Amino acid sequence: MKYVYLFIIYVVGLVVSSLGLALIIQSGLGVGPGDSVAVGISMHFPITVGSVMIIAFIILLLVNAWLEKKRPQFESLIPIIVRGRTVDLFLYGWLENVQYDMWWAQWGIFTIGLVATAVGVAVYLRTPFPRIPLDHFMMIMNQKTNQSKSSVRIYSESGMALIGFLLGAPVGFGTLIVALLLGPFIQLSYQWARPIAAIWVDAKSFPDKESYHSET
């Protein structure tokens, strides 16, 4: 029964992080680094941001398998589809016509989005279920380079911001803030969410997962 609760927490974390990403995009202060690539591509082709994310995540899924020299984690298709579809739900549905004309409203929505993204990612990472390939890539590089999760996030997202800028995405001051602060916020939230891991840490069904959740 506890895995039912964990799965609910897992899905909630994914949805909250998707909401955070959508709020950052809608704030108008600059899209997140990783999202800038998806937004940039969607500007040139008749495809939604979430659909681009799904395609990119599937490619990264294969890259992660190559880095780990393991079979592709096809179970990660679950969070990939949840992330892509919920981002589209927020961007092209609930938040599509919402306007933030005042500077304080823009920064307020941006801040909420940044915090929601970090908390959502940290919460779902604390469960034993499949990760979105980008977050799994962060964990792989964290292990291979002995760098903190925040440092790995900063390096990877700075590179993606450059690609997004070259694609013509609205990369702005907010993009820089996300690149610099999202990693540390995830690191802080990840430690705060430690009690979630305690729910399943003694479970025999997932004996090889604990190493992914080691603190840095």
C-alpha cells in the first residue's frame, strides 16, 4: 500500500514541476534553459513545447543507457509522457490566456515557478520510480564527476540555454536566474524531502536504488 502512496507523491511531484516550468515560461522574463530548446524548436515547427520535450527526452533516454552501459530504461516513458502532456496542458490550456503586465506580477509568477519546479523535481526524485531522463542524466553525472547536483545542473542548463538562444527562444535574465538557482534549490529541496525516501528505503523490491539518492 505504501507504494500506492509513493506513486501518488511521484505523480504530484511531476505535475508540480511541470506547472513550475509553465509558470516560468509564461512570466515573460525568459524561459528556463532546458525549456528554451523546446520553445525554440516549437517556434520553427508546428509542434507543441511538450511534444518536443517528449522527443528530446526519448533521445536522452538512449544517451543515458549508453553512458551507464545498460539497457534503456523504457519505464521512464511514464514520466516523459506525464511531463510533456502536463506542460502542454498548462501552457496551452489553463495558463494560455493569462497575462502578467505588471513587473511585480511577472517576478511573482516567475519566483513561484522556480520554487515549484525545484520542489516538484526533488519530491519525485525521492521516490523509487522512473526518472525523467534529464534528471537521471543529472544523477549519472553527479556520480561520474563527484560534482554536486547543483553544479551538474548549472553546467548542463547553461549549455542548453546557449542552444535555445541560437534557436531564437526568448532567453532573458530569467533564464540566467534559473540556470544559476534551480540547481541549488533542487539540492535544498532534495534534502528537505528526505522523509519520502524513508518510506521505501527498507523495501526489498528496490535494493539498487538507494545509491541514486545519496546526499552530496
